[in-house]
Amino acid sequence: MNRRVKSPQRPVTSSGRNQVGGTSGSRAGAQNELCVRDSKRRSNLAQTIDITLKVNGHEHSLTLDPRTTLLDALREHLALTGSKKGCDHGQCGACTVLVDGTRINACLTLAAMHDGDAITTIEATGDARLAALQTAFVEHDGFQCGYCTPGQICSALGMLNELDAGMPSHVTADIQGAGMALTDEEIRERMSGNICRCAAYPNIVRAIAQVQERAS
Ligand code: FES
Ligand code: FES
């Protein structure tokens, strides 16, 4: 028997327009809107800023995405890979550098915030105390894998600067007293933001203590 197969009827709207066509029309509109939004987003992403960083005594002019962290500016744009990216969340201290003599986590700050600032990294030369710390870490075996070491050494440098400036720590017994002794407890507290997964802590403490003893 010869049967005719009926084509399915397309729904018709009250205005008589074919609903399928209407849906694809609105879908095309939505797609257009998405395209416009996407191109706006991409043009926003294309914005850059010009900054100058003075790193280890050398000026560098950089054109960066404004969202670039100081750590990424150093590592990815200046090829200074001594500063390490451990957690990228301010929890390990592997990225510690000094900005105008103060230690900070380079992963937690934007490069754009340091236009014109003087940055010191582990690659710096000509700083006697930094060199003494590097030597002491070697002499005392203050590392194993070495991943945390640049951050430990920069942090120790910043910590000794803080001690010079008379800044107390959480364990300083007498904050009014003249001169603060750099006890092992003080070193451990002041360096507590720098994590060593190899647990080289006893040797790190000895290395820092040696630098302070030889200087005094
Ligand atoms: S990488 Fe910056 S604190 Fe861990
Ligand atoms: S020496 Fe390996 S993480 Fe510190």
C-alpha cells in the first residue's frame, strides 16, 4: 500500500510567523550580542601600561598587561627566574623580593604598583649582606632542593633590615629595650612566612645567625 508520509507541521505563532524561524532569529541575535561582548572583552584585554622597574640597580622599561604580578614581570618579562613561584597565593614565601629595602611577596602585588621602585632579587650583586647570607647558606647547608632558598635569603635580608630599624616581632620580650637580640626564637618567628618543604630550618637559622654574629 502506498502511504503518504505527512511532514510534521511547524508550529505557527499567533502572528502567523513560523516559530522555528523566530527562534533561530532570536538565537542569531543573542549570538551577535555575545560576539560584541567578546570583542569588547578582547579589546579590554589588549590594554597595556608602560612602567619602569629598577631591578638590582638596572632600569627596565616594560609594557605590561596591568594585571601582571611583580613576580611574573620579573620571571616572564625580565628573565630573572631566581625568584620562585611556589604557591602564587602568598603562603610560601618562595617569591620574596625587596622593594625599596622592604621584603614582600612578589606574587601578591601588581608590577603596576611599583612603577619607579627599586627591586632587589636574589640575582643582585654588590650588596655585602646579601652576599654574606648566600655564603652562609652554603656553609651551613641551609637548603636541599633549593627551591625556597632565594626567597629565604631575600626574606632574611629584609628581616635583618627590620631588626636594624628596631622593629619588634611577636616574640620580642621587651619592645622598649635598647637593641634586640637575634635569638633562634626571633629568627624562627621572623622567618615564619618562608616555608621549606625540605625542612632545612635548623641550618637556615644557623646561617642567618652567623651573618648577624659576624656583623656585630
Ligand atoms: S609564590 Fe608567593 S608566597 Fe608562594
Ligand atoms: S630547600 Fe627545598 S624547599 Fe627549601
